[in-house]
Amino acid sequence: MLRQRCLLAILVVAGIWLAPPVRAQSAATPPAIPTPPAAPTPAASAADDAAATPARNILGCLRDCICPEPDCQSPEGDWLCCYSPGVIGQIDYLNWAARRTNLDYAAVINPAQFPVPATGYTQLETLSLDFRRDDGLRAAIGYHFATQWDLTWTYTQFHTEGQTTLVPSDTMTLGLVATRSILTGTSVANPVDKIEADGSIELRMHDIEGNWRYSLNETVGFRAFGGVRLAMLDEEFNNNYSYLFQGFLPESGVIHQPVKMNAAGVRFGAELEWRTRWGLQIFGRAAQSILVADFQTQQFEQDTLNGPMINQSNSSFQIVPVEEAAVGVGWSRGPWEVSAGYEVSDWFNMAQQARPVPPPPVGAVNTVQSLFLDGWFVRLALTR
């Protein structure tokens, strides 16, 4: 009995001594189950950063890319050239030739037909003034938006001149008359023994246009453009001639026929270009303008025998269509571009130069008037 009581006492004491640690352990929060560390988030690549920022390739189209290298070559070998919206600058050197219809100044005739018969005389050859090939300038400035659009203002200036002197080579078999002189339409007309013709053309244009660019694929780009054109033309045409009145009295005359044009209208067109990853390109462009033109013309003539014989001015409005085309090659590197090519433009329905009344031969009317420009251009462009 005593042994049982002692054993019971020992168990009670042991329980009292062991109880607090057990209670404390059960009251404590069980340790959290360890979890494996999360994988580190990879740093965003340059291409991922650029995905949120619009960029452009060298065709000028929106791309989801960026070019970290200054020469616009991505590490993958792609030739996408990306740049931020900014200013566009361009300057062109022009070397054009101008051809103007209805600038005849003399005719080779049969001198046996003087005085001029009622039906007019026979023109063996009609001579017209030619303009020399001359230099010009074209400059543009604009802004490239953060889209496929840009806006540009382009100014073009071109000036050319022409001059010639003609003396009959054989006065016994050939005669020469000034086709712009009022005397050639009367019975008192006399052949001239010398005639000089000179003229000039100065053309100034302002084009304000919007351009929209689109990439057909990685090498072919398309540009559509349209806007407003203002054009000013100043043309001079002068004749100086001398003749012998009634075979012995020397006389001389002056003819002055200027034309001034102020025109405004719309211009629109498209350009297609093909580029390589090395920056080389081939392009072609076509454009059409429809202008409403105000023409101011004058016919003035005087000579030493009669004094002022005619001084008439005329004003008219005409629709002037203009057709343009150009082809060329170029090379680009970063924001810089150099190109060169050949271009033509044809201005239809230009005002006629004044003619004497009646014109020789009687009844002849020249209704086809145009100004044709063609030549080379060299361009340096910068987009920042």
C-alpha cells in the first residue's frame, strides 16, 4: 500500500513539474512551413521597354522595337531605324531646263512675196527662243509627329534666261521677218536685216503638305501626300529688230511681251520606295496639281519711224493643271539622307503670248501653250 502511495506521489510531482513546458509549447504558434524562394523577375529587355513607346523604322512607319545602337542596327541584325518625333530639314540643288511653247520671234520667208499678199506669205522656217539649263533651289522644313504623319513647308525657286541673235545668211534668196511685230501683218511689212530675242523665266512655289507613310513590308514603303500650292511666275520676252524702210532708211524697233502669273490650288501625289538593310534606296514619285491662275499679259511695240505702235494689257483667269514625276536613288545613315534623281513637270494651259493682228500667216492661231521643266536634283535631308 505504501509503495502504491509513493508511486502515486511521484507521478503527481512529475506531472506538476512537466505541465508548464507542455502548456507553453502547445500555446506557441506552430512554425510556418518553409516555402521555396520565388524565382527572380528577369530585367526588362530594351525591346520590352520600347513596346510601350512608338518607334519608327527607316521607312517612317510605327514599329514595336527600339534601336540601341547609334547606327540604328539592332543586335538581331534587324535594320529598323527608330527615332523620336522631331524636326525635318531638307535642301535640294536643282539643275533644270525650261521649254516654253509659243515663243517664236522670227520666220524665214521668200522675199519675193513682199509686200505681203492678202493670204499671207509662206514661212519656210519658224524660229523660237530657247532657254538655257540653269540652277535652282528647293528647301523644306517640317515636323514629324509621333504617328505616321508629318507636316512640311517647301519653297522652290528657279530662274533661267535665253538670248539669241539672227542675221539672214543669204538676203538674195531668203528673207527674215519678226513674227511678233505688228508690221508683219500689214502690206508695208519689210524684211528685217537683224533680230535679237531674249527672255527669262522666274518660278517661285510654296507647298504646304501633309505626308502619311506606311510600310508595305520590311523593304518597301509608301508615302501619300497632299496640300496647298501657291505659284508665282514672271516671264519676260523681248525682241529688238532693224530693217531698211523703202530700201534705204534704217529703222529699228522694240517688242516687249511680259507675262505674270499668280496661282493657287491643291497638290496631291504618292511615292513608292524600296530600301535595303545597308541604307540604299530606289524611289519613284508622281504628283498632280490643279491651280486657278490669274494671268497679266502685255503687248508693247515701238520703232524709230512710227513711235509707239501698240500697247495693250490683258488680264485673264485660267485653270492650269500640272503633272509631275520623279525617279531617283539615295542612301541613308541614321538621321541623314542623301539622294539624287531626275524629275519633270508640265504646266498646261498657260497664257498665250500676245500676237500681232492679224497674225502671219493670216488666220493662224496657236492654242497649245505649256511650260515644260525637266532636270536633275540632289538632296540632303535630316530628321531629328
